Amino acid sequence: MSDDKSLRTPADAQRVNMGEDYEVRYWTAKWQVTPEQLRAAVDKVGVMAEDVERELRR
């Protein structure tokens, strides 16, 4: 099965994929942050969505 980029939600909602624009848009809207803030959180704590969310809420 191919990766359908027209989907609005991530294929794996447990991980933040910074390599896909539609996923970056999803996560930034969900957490109301900029792409730069999201990148900084991912760089700091890794790609697991739970960890990223916790970092962004600090």
C-alpha cells in the first residue's frame, strides 16, 4: 500500500515525521506551534509524539 499524502492525519500518530509537509502542518495545528518550535522539540526529545507534546507544554 502506498503512502497517501492526501490524508490529513499522520500515518503513524505516535511519531512526528518532520520530513512530510502534511504531517508538519497536522502537528503544528494540533499543538498550535510554529514549525520551528516543533523542529526544536523533536530535535531535543526525539520523534515520539507523547514526548514532543510534553516538551512543547513545558
